[in-house]
Amino acid sequence: MRDGDLLQTNVLGVDFDNITLDDAVALCLDYTKSRNGHYIVTPNPEIVMMANKNSLFKAAIAASSLTVADGIGVLYASKIIGRPLKGRIPGIDLASKLIEELAKQNKSVFLFGSKPGIAEKAADNLTAAYPGLVICGTENGYFTDDSLIIEKINTQSPDFLLVCLGAPKQELWMHKNAHQLSVGVMAGLGGSLDVFAGVVDRAPERWQKLGLEWLYRLLKQPSRIGRMAKLPMFLVYAVFERLKGNRHG
């Protein structure tokens, strides 16, 4: 259920909400009060390209309450096209700031996804970092029956549900089950649980500010080179989009 007041910017077929991190957190806090099946998606260039090849995935993104630009490539592409976004909003930053605010109100969070044991480690670290936070449940991402997961989540009725199943599984899962879930707001956050659990290191702050987290991850995991190779092509597509717009203009 999308807020009609949000301004959107289309970047290569995906509509992004043109919003700042602080505004996104405030909006998510409002969603926790309405408890109306709201879910957040955080596409990067790889996800945008994937969505353009998968209509169900694209529909799941379009149906979200909030779509924010996770990758620096999306930000660059928006500038190339001539419709610049206000800024990049990494999913893990949005989750961290939202959790910080929820902790001040003793609100609850449910951690869902990743390998067995990861959510529990993340729960320990988050409760230590954010006094007042209530981790009301955890569940790993290895499941075969949606109904059992939904029942467990609904029993706790969390204010915030982290869905960390990787794209496109997490977006499709949220879209499919949003109307059945008793949650304030949920967000598809990929590998964020691994970072919260301390099993994966995030790029140092300086790298983050320079928009080079992708390079840091590549240096740490050279096997990601195939995925990272899509970024230059993504920007080439943005150039073509700009040229096409100029011709139509």
C-alpha cells in the first residue's frame, strides 16, 4: 500500500521513492502504527536488472509501500538519466536507524532469514547495542511451509519484521504474504542478518561514504566478480535511456 504523497523517480523501469534516510525512517515508524501489510524493498542495480527480466519480481517491487535505492549505481544512473534521487539509502542503514528508534519505545523486532543460528547471534548483538529493544522471535531461512512461519510471526505480532532471504525470494515472499501477516512493517534486507550477527564485516565507514562498499565486498569476495560486472552495463543502459529521452524531447 503506497503513500500517494511520495514522489517517485523511475530508474530503468523501477520506480524509486525520492526520499531521504531520515524521512524513510519516519515513514516506517508511521507504518508500524497502522499495521496494514506494509513492506519495504531496497533494490540495487543487480535487482533492477533482475526485475526487468522477471515480471512477478517487478510486480512485487511495484506493490511495496516504499522502494529505496540501496546501491550507489542506482544513484549514478538517476543522475545520468536526468532525474537525480536525493540520496542512497542502504537497507542495513534503514534497518539500523529504525531499530534504534523502536528500541527507544521498547518495540519488538522479529528476525527471519539466513542460515541456522545466524538470527540468534544477530538477536544477541542487537539487544546489546540497542537497550530497550525486544527481539520477539527468530527463524532461519530454510523452510518449506509458509504457513508455519506466518503462524510463528503472527503469534508475536512484531512491530518490525526483517526478511533476509535474498532477492528475489524475499520480495516475492513479502508480496505473497503481506495480507496474512500481523506486523507493523517488514523489509527485505538480504545479507543484513549476517552483518548484524558479526559473521560478515561491513565496509569501513570511509568506504561507505565514498560509495565503494561494492568494491570492498569484491576485494573480500572475488567470487562476486560476475555479479559486479553488471554494474558498468547498468550505467550504459542509463546513458541509452538519457539519449532516448533527449530524442523524444
